[in-house]
Amino acid sequence: MQSGATPDTGGLSRRGLLTSIAVIAAVPLLDACGSPKEKNSGTTTENDLTKALPAYVANDLVKPDIPVVAGANGASTDPAFLAYPANPPRTVTGAVGAGGTYVTMTPLWGAIPPSSGNAYYDAVNKSLGATLKMQPADGNTYADLLPPLFAADKLPDWIDIPSWTTSKLNFGEAVRTKFADLTPYLAGDKVKQYPNLAALSTNAWVAGVWNGKLYGLPIYSSNAVIAGMYYYRKDLLDKAGVSADVKSVADLEAIGKALTNATAGQWAFDDLFGNDGAYIYQIFGFPGTGYPWAQDSGGKLVHRYESEGIVEALNWHAKMVKAGYMHPDAVANNSQNAKQRFWSGKVAVCADGTGAWNGDDAKSGSAAAPTYNRQAFKLFSAKGDKPTVQLGNGASMYSYLNKKLSDGQIKELLAIANYLAAPYGSAEWLTVNFGTPGTHHNMTAGNPLLTEQGSKEIATTYQFLACPASASTVQSGAVQVTKDAAAWQADMVKYAVKPLFYGMNVTEPAQFGSLGLPMIDTITDVKLGRKPISAWTDAVTNWRKQGGDDLRKFYDGIREKFGTGK
């Protein structure tokens, strides 16, 4: 089944995007008890979900260097590759497209490449046997571009819609009227005619199901989605003779004391809380930002704001500020230069999304400090007992096909999606992501590297329409980084849990959309020691009165009608 609450997207890297959890807020009617009455709110029963989901058929044509490791509760690691296969296999045979021409729209965080005279677009379209007119738009303003298109009914043939943008779209209803129902084409064994789509995990498809029908094609799916982790500078801890074997916040405090030297311009910590508790929730055991509800021993729904864990987390973080262990810029709530502070060694420990750990980071860090070595603490809990971490949705972005397309056009685009979803290590993946060899990329140290022309013409565009499951790969020649991150992930998935209402497309009433904003402001003030913990307890009381208790009633209705997704 499927859920929603506000995500902390953190960075905008591909992995950063994967840490986001679906947010869906619209305007269903409520009865006197706060139960949902709107027919097309988006939520699906477990029985209907089972009927709509595609079958899973593993694809073993490409063997990763570091195989997938199964974890708890459906979690598993991403396959890891240390070099691109010398002889990439083909996963698609015969014609792909049927010569059709289609207009697309996708977000893009970065420079938009030229649309005309783009040899990369020409090469990929030639391989597809169709013309996709790529129209990438600024990802930072993408959510604002969508409502006018929906209102005017001027949607393109194929469009990417990140889950966190649907709050402005009344998507539970709009998906039925605007987009093609893919259930007849992909549900169950029907997906097997598209082997690369069938190789996407069942978990990837779940949040693409609305009102009991499959509409969305998952983008950058993974079974190891979490909000982020606590990173540390191994070189700095080693130099100070400090152990990185952290099992509780007491161990972390010891690092704070050992690694803080304000006179020398070095502090142990950057902000460790994250926006709305996005990172610290895991340590103190309260629900995360994406899935904010839990059940107490009596079965009552308890919101994260009402939990004892968030009070403990606020007190502890404020204690670290008072002890002087946190960088002054972090205390001033300035996050703009946080990465530079970590790279330069002004802080030894920080919290960040999973996308922060890669070869490009190693390159930037090494430029600032030759000994730079980013690592991540293994999961730990505040008191030193067994940790847990909330598993995020299998995908937080989906692409959709226009309902006005004919049956033949839908089948053509699904065949194209199957090509675009070819796994990392295949011949098709190389074409989609790196264009033409010699023109757009060259193989360097076993991995593709963009040429100058490739850097100008290639951007993440086709991948936001369809793509394979995520894989860990080498960036900037940093093979060890890929090995280290894969090992950390293999340990992390052992502790994954599915939160309440996991994977459910719950359409929250619009009146609750801004309910949490004052709470975020209060969190900032309390975690940084500007206000006492009593300010938080007062804020929680106001939150309940101003809609929190009504929101609880709404989710009681969801639980009664649709279950909890667990």
C-alpha cells in the first residue's frame, strides 16, 4: 500500500532524490469523525494493490562486482560496480519504437542542454526508433510549473512527476482523469513482455498505484532508501586517536569533547538534527519525516511530534550546542557552507543524505585536505540498544503517460521505457547515459568519462522517464569509496523497518498542509538552545488544538478502511 508526509529532500543528487518520501496532499471531504469520503483520494486496499502490481522477474544478464545483500523487512542493498563491463550485454533485441514522435517533460537540477543540434538526443532517439522531444525544466521551480499545465489540460505525452510535487495537484483525482491506466499492460505477468521493467522490484511500483490502478513508472528505485546518516572524518579521528565505534550518544559526546578546539578553529559537530529531525530521528527512535505516525501499546496513533524520542533528541542536541561542540555557523542555522566546513576539517562529524558519499565528494574533500576520508558511523541508538531505521518508498519519482494516447502509442512508449530501464552494465544503459563512444564519452580506467561535447549535450533527461534500479558505481576514480559505501549499506539494511502506512498514497486534506510549519520553526529554536524545551511542549499542545487531533482522526479512518501498509 502507499503514504505521505513532507520529505526533507536534502541535496538534489540522484541518491538525494531517492531519500525523499512521497507527499500527497489534496482536498478530500471528511465526515464528522474525520474519515475520508472522496472516492478518488488515491489510497488503495491491500487486495487491490496486489492485483495492480507487476510481477518481479530478476535480470541476471549483468553481474555486479559487489552483489545485492538482502536485509530485513524487504530491504536490500543496491548492486555495486567497480568498473563498467568490458563487453556490455544487450538486453533488448529487435525494434524498440515504431517511429512515433512524443513530447516529454522532466525536471533537471543543472544546466539545460541545447535541444536542437544535440547529437546525444539524436543518438538515443535513433536507438529508440522514435523521437522523444526532450523538454527538461528547472527542477527548483518544477512544482510551480505543473499546476497550470494540469488546469489547462496541456500535459505532454510523457511527464515526470516527483511525489513531493503532488500536493498542489489534487493528484488522487487528477491521475484518473489525466493519465493512462497501465494496469492492463503491466499488472502481474503482463509486465514480462518488458523484461527490464519486470526486473524492477515490487517495492518500486507500490507508490505508483492510485485508487487501485497502476499509473506510474518508477524512477531511480531502490530497496535501501533511508533519509541519511552521520558521517565522520576518519582521518581526523585517527589523528586524534579517537575510536569511531559509536554505539550510543554517550560515545558521540566523547568524540565531541575530543575533537573540539575552538582556539584552533575546529569543532566536532555540524548540525546533527536535520530539518524537522530528518537525521536524528533514527538515533532516538521516533518516526521520521516521511512517515510520522506510530501506534502505542494501546493501539492509539501517536504523531512524531508527540513522541518522547523527539523531546530527548531536542534536549540532547541543545546540550551539544551548550557544550560548545557545534560549529558557530551551525549554531547560527547557516547550512550553506556545511559541506565546505566538513571538507576543510572545521567539523569532524556531520549529518547528510546518502547521496553525499561518492567519488565527487572525495575529489572535493581531497582538494581541501589531502588526507580527507569520509566514512559513516554504523547505525546506533541513543541508549546503545539495537538500532532501527525507517525504510523509505521504493521510489519517490514516477513518470506518467497521457490518457489521450492510443493503445498503440502506450505500447510503443512502454517498449521505449523498457529500453531506458536497461540495467547498469548493459549496452543500452551506456547509450542512454553516455551517448556515443568517442563523441560523448571515452572509457577511462574501466569507466565511462564524458568528453567536452558530452558534458555540454548530456544531462539527466531520459532517465527521469524510465530507468533501472539504482546501482552504486565509481565516480572520479574513487573505487574505495564505492566499496566502503556498499559495506555500510550491507550493514544498514539489517536494521530496516517499514513504518506505519508504509507505501500508501494517503491524500491528506488541504487544511492540514501547513500544520507542521510552526513546529519546524520551534524545533530550530529549541535544538539550537534559543528556547527551552517548554516551548516545544507548548507548541505540541497548540498543534493538537489547531488540527493535530483532527489529523489523527483522519488517519484513524485510513487505518480502518485501508489498513496500515504493514
